[in-house]
Amino acid sequence: MKTVLREERKKKRITQEQLAGMVGVSRQSINAIERGKYTPSTVLALKISEIFNTSVNRLFELEATD
């Protein structure tokens, strides 16, 4: 999965720690999502998208498989 979460977070000047607190997860979880090492649950993806006032599809994108 591809994500633009890091870029969007930096635009809003929100730290990983702050975002984690807003959505109720650890900073390590946010870091793992941003690095593509962890796929967020539907509920978590929805919470994050609400904070950035955008769609889940804008933040997270499935990578094409050949």
C-alpha cells in the first residue's frame, strides 16, 4: 500500500506523536504506516482521514500488482 500520510502530516505541521494521540495509537504505529510497514484498520484509516479532512482513498492507495 502506498500512502501520502507523511506529506499531509508535514503540511499541517503535526508530529507523529500528535497524530498518534489524536487517533489513539502509538507513535510507532504512525511511523510504521508512513513507511508502508503496517496497514491501518478501516477504523484507523477513517479517523486519520477525518483529521486531514480528506478521503481514505486520497491518503492510502493500493499498489498495482502485475
